[in-house]
Amino acid sequence: MSTTISPRETACFGTEDYSLLKIPAASLIKGRPSRDNQGQAARLANQFLRQNRGLLHDFEISGNINYDGASVDIQLITGGKVGALPLLSPTSGRPDYGLVIKPRFGWQGIGPMLGAMGWKIVPEPLPLPLLPRSDRKIPPWVLSTTILLRLQKLLNQLERRFEYTRADLKAPRGQVNWVEYATTKLPHADFLHVPCRFPDLRDDRELKGAIHFTLRKQLSGLQSQRTAGVIVLQLLKLCQELLERVRDVPPRQPSQNKLNSWLWGSFQTEVFRKGIQAVEWTVDDRGLAGLGDLQGLPWLLPMDKFFEAWVETIVEQYAKRNGGVIKTGRKRDTVTPLSWSPPYLGSQRYLLPDIILEREQETFIFDAKYKSHWEELNREGWSGLDKVLQEQHRSDLLQVLAYSTASESKRVVCCLAYPCRPHTWYSLKRRQRPFHKASVRAGARRVDLILTAVPMGINPEEIFHTLESALSV
């Protein structure tokens, strides 16, 4: 897919993953253009790509400059990651531009799908400058999910340190205030309340106060989103549980200087740094960036992992109805080591299927591939496919069949799942072609091969029934 941006369009560009975006280089010119307009545009385009090379690489975006004889264009070819990233201007050196990448298979907003998946994967906010705009289709609870999970990890690993505290104890400890004891306790025969000042091993109270403030603010925001569904109720429960762990410290909004000292302090762990970032986002009222009308945080989401988690959600629906034990590659439960001889030779060290469902004498192996093969196959047919696509599809088939060798079940089902657009899936259902089946005998075993389409943005309950029909004997 190719998208061309008008020179007069906004500084926040939008495109899809695995697509081509064309940006007229003339749009980078600020002020009065020179006589050599195209030469100036080409120089700015080259500087634009050079300044943003690192960010584009992190998002799997390749860039080049194209001149068709009439105008100079910047061509950005996106990969398999969606999200939002700021881009530096070649004229000001500031992040005056932004790029929002959406999934090419479409959905009505990232929030509903993340909710249906139960937080298996969430967008990763990035420590980069804000984008010019943010997306109304990304509900606030999506960022709340990331913030609460980060704070939970931070509380689990919260640094403990000695702090001086004052208390009335039954026996002397540390430094005793004998004057106070003699003047206020003894005259009232209060012999067993000795005023002491002593070091006590406690959690960092200032940090816990900042976490308490953050959780209260998140709780207030989530309570206004109760109508969004069960996912928000689950987040509210998690937020209440975390609040119980910090109720002994009063909430206190941290200053920016304090946040900076925490973020840039020495010997800080990754969990600590991400937790402080979550506090900072809440204090600054930031949201995830997209194509809306407010500033937002840059974020990143690998679509191969997202689609794998989506297929896992569908398989969970099947397991609830039909039984079985699920293992996932996401948790590395499905690793099968490869033993090379001698050990220091060889290449691949293990097999890692995406999802395995085991029950009685059956094993179902699922491999989720975020590729457009299903759309291409149903539009062009096998003979009409490009030779490169045919080879890639053969590799996918051989890979999922290789996974079957690790199972000893009498019946093994290998399911290769490709994404598709909702309208494509509904069309396939009407024609009774949402999946294709084949089988092969391997001694006493039977290995079934299933190619199936898994649409994006549709209720998992709808997809589950199709999967159940595909997996039936």
C-alpha cells in the first residue's frame, strides 16, 4: 500500500505497517523558498533522513529520496511495528513532526482488542519527546494498564532503607529522650512509654507517597471509564490492591526536580526507571499519541507479538469449552531444545511454537504469522502468487510441520494462522472458506494441517466457533 502526503497537510503523518509513505520534500521548507526550490528540498530531505536514522531503524522503517523529474519525495517504507514516533525537523532540529503507524488489517481502536486479550501485550511508551497529536481511539485505560503494571513491579522491588523514626516504646531503644520521659511520663506513672528515636528499616516513604498520589489519580480516571467493560473493572481492582500497599504513607505529588533525581540517580534498575516514568506520565496527564488533536506519548507495539497474543486469546476460548492445557511461546513454555553434535556447531538451538494445546491423545500446535498471505492467496490463488510469497508460505508450512515432530500424541494438528480484514473474513464465512485442511500419515500417527484466517477487531466469540469447526476431526 502507498500513501502520499499533501505538502499542506499536518506535521503528523499517518500510514500503515508494511506500506509506503511518500512525503513531499518541499513540505520541509520553512519561510520563503529559494530559487533552486527542488535542490533545497533535496538537501532538507537528506538531512531529515540522516537526523532520524536511529528512530526509523528502531521502528523497522527504511527511508530513501525519490525524484521523478517534477518533485522530490521522501519515501518511508514501514515494517511490522505500529505506534507513534516524533521526527526531528531539518530546519529547527526540534521534534516538529510525528509519524503514526496503524495496522494494515484494521480495527476500530487498539483499546477493545487489548481488553479482550487481557493485557497479554500492551503498547510500550517510549522516553522520547511528545508528538503533536494524540488519538481519541486509544482510550485512557490503555495507558493506565501500562502504568499500573509498572507500579506493581516497582512496589514489589521497592528499595528499603534505614530512616530515623520516633516512637514511645516499652523498653529503651536507640536515643532516649530522658528529659521528656522525666517531665511528661513519670509524673503520670506512664513508665512503659519511653520516648525513643532510632533507625528503622522502612520503604522509601517519599517514593511511596508519589506512588500513592499516582494510584489515586489513576483510580479517579478509571472510575470515569466503568462503562468501557470488564477490563476497566479489573484495572480498578488492581488499583485498589496497590493502594492498600501504600496507605500507610500520605499521597504527595512529586516535583519535577524530584522526578529527575529519581530518573537519573545512580544504580537504578530498569523496573525502578520504568516505574518513575509511569509516575511522571500521570503527573503530566499524558496519553498515547495518534491522529487526534492533543499531544501524546510516543509508543511502540510489534504486530507479530500482538497477533500471536490475539490468536492465543482465541485458543483460550476453545480450551474453555473443550478442555485442554495451553502452553505459550510468549512465556517460553513451548521450548524444545535441539541437540547438536558436537554442541558448539549448528545454528538454531531450539524450536519455539507460538501456542500448544494438549488434551488426551491430541496435540494442537498453532503458529501465528502476521503476514498478508491469506489475503493474497484468496485474491490471487496459489498460481497467481508472487514467487517470493510462495517461498515464504512454503517455509511457514515446513516450520509448523517441524513442530509436530516433538509431539507423541496419536493425533497432531498443526494450525497456521494468518490475519485478515473483517470484511474478508465475513466474505469467507459466507462462502464457507474460512479455513483449508490437509492431512498426512506419519506411521501410526495422523498429522492434520490447517490454514485459517483470524480477523482483527472482531469479538473472539465469533472467531472461536470457526476455529472449533476447523479443529474437529
